[in-house]
Amino acid sequence: METSAITGSSTVWIHSTAIVEKDVRIGPATKIWDNVHLRQGVQIAAECIVGEKTYIASGVRIGNRVKINAFVYICSGVTLEDGVMISAGVIFTNDRYPRATTPDLRRLRPSEPDENTLTTRVREGATIGAGSTVGCDLVVGRFAMIGMGSVVTKSVPDFTLALGTPARNVGYVCRCGQRLLRFDHQLTPSAAELVCGVCGRSYHLTSGMVTEPVSNS
């Protein structure tokens, strides 16, 4: 069975098995699938999809047209900007030195965010591949692509393809997702003009960083 809630003039679709705690804000035309758990204070903007059995922790911020597949764990401190793709089974983390208890083992550490909670931001248009684990205190850049099963331990620049455990930068990708360039780390280019062979968008590679002309957007 399913239920629907109304926000503004558009319908928000929420499956009847989803758990939506207080102070959660969901934008128009967003769909929340079965057994999703949205903790207190989560904000999800318009036209998003949150796949089945996904857990989104307190205070997470999610932009417009974000697609989150099934079995995803998003912890406190994470922000997903517009157009982000989070594939199935992705796990985010927010504590670099996790412990269950205080050092004397006498008290459990609280699960709520505290001074040790570190942030992660996934910039607009980026993709995190299935089964990846994303560390904390880092940024995944605009339209970057993280390959499936990767472990992200440091920030990834815009338009960069990162793969492996730990993930390393191995190339550049277009807004459309197609690969622009694959490189060997010992022969990393520092400057080039890149053109997507599929959609024709162009990019500038300067000092190892990819930028795009205004016309691309």
C-alpha cells in the first residue's frame, strides 16, 4: 500500500512502510519508496527519488532532482547538491576515529552529531557508483564520477573519474557521463582541450583541473 502527501501544488509520494520523523521537509514531486527511514530534520528538495530500504540520518540536506537507489546509508553531515546520483548500496561515513564508547568503556558515545561529526559534500551532477564507501571531511566535485566499489578517502575534483580502493583519479568525464580522457598516473596530462565524442561538449584542462565554457551549461 502507498500513501501520498501534498506539498504546495504538487504531490509528494510516500510509501506506507516508510518512516518519516518530525521536521522532515520534502519538496514537490519527490517519491519515497518502501522501508525508507528519514530521520528528524532531513531536507529533500523537488523531483527526487529515494529508493527502498535507504536510511537518511538527521539533518542531511538533499537538492533537486537527486536520485538515491536502494540500500543506501547517508549519515549526518552529508549534503547532496542538485542532480546527484547515489547508486545502490553506497555508504557514507562521518567520523574519522569512530569508537562505540568513551575511552574507559563505561559509557556509550551518543549517535547524534557532535563536535566529532565531519561533513561531506557531493557537488551538483556527481555520481557515486554502486557499493562505494565515502569517507568524511571531503568534497566530491561537480559532475565527478566514482566507480562502483570504490573507497573515497579524499576529495575528488570536478569532472574527475575516480576508481579503486582507495579511490584514485584515473581520468575525466563529461557532464553526460561519457569518458573524456583516461590516463596513467605517471603520464598525467597537465593541459589539454577536451571534447566529448558523444555530446560534443568541450572542456579546458589546465594544471590538472577541468573547467568548462559557459556554453556547456
